[in-house]
Amino acid sequence: MNASLMELEGKTALVTGSTSGIGKATASALARLGATVIVTGRDAERGARVVKEIADDGGSARFVAADLSDPGKVAQLAQEAGDVDILVNNAGRSWFGPTAPATPPSMPTRLSQDQESASTGSPRARPSKTGCTST
């Protein structure tokens, strides 16, 4: 890793929904900048792959399983994560298919879960001594 890119060295970043897509890319980018990353998601196998990819690239990461549609799991994630400096609320549910057949109740349910995971996760983040940056 390039020493000039270590601006987040000593910081801990929690990225929800970081086992794929934008969350995975964000976790990898934060690790390249020197942060220790807590990778989260529902799938432990995918989480392990992301942690390995970050480590293979010279970064530091660990995985904590969490289904953020369950408030109890959000509390457990906060406990297991410990103090964080950077919180990226990225977790969300996706629909892979045409939107036309989405039934009226299904869309609000997905949107509600996405909003709930962000609103219940942020207040539970325990800021480090230097403060917590939430995005």
C-alpha cells in the first residue's frame, strides 16, 4: 500500500451491506486508505471473500454477520463492532426483476427495511474518542 494513501490509518470503518456491490467497493476503498474495515452482511461466505480480498490487497478487515431488518441483530452488530470512526449505512434490499409485477405491499416493505436499518443503526454506533463520522 502506498504510504501517501494512508490518511485513515488508525480509524475503524463499519460498512453495512458490504458483501457486494457499492458496499464492497466502499469497504475496499476505505481499506486502501488505511482504515480497518468491519464488513457486514447476511452471508458469511461472501463476507469472508471480501475480507480476504481486502487482506490480499494489503488492508485490514473483519466480518460481522448482521441482518439489519432485525432490530436485535442491529444491537448485536453495534456490540460486536465496538467503537467506530466511520459509519457507512449502505445495507438495503434489492429487487432483481421487472418493477411492474412488484405488488404494492412489497415495495413499501423493501423501502421500510432500508430506512429502518439506517435509522436504527446510526444511533447505536458507538463513536470513538475522536468522534464518529456517519454517511
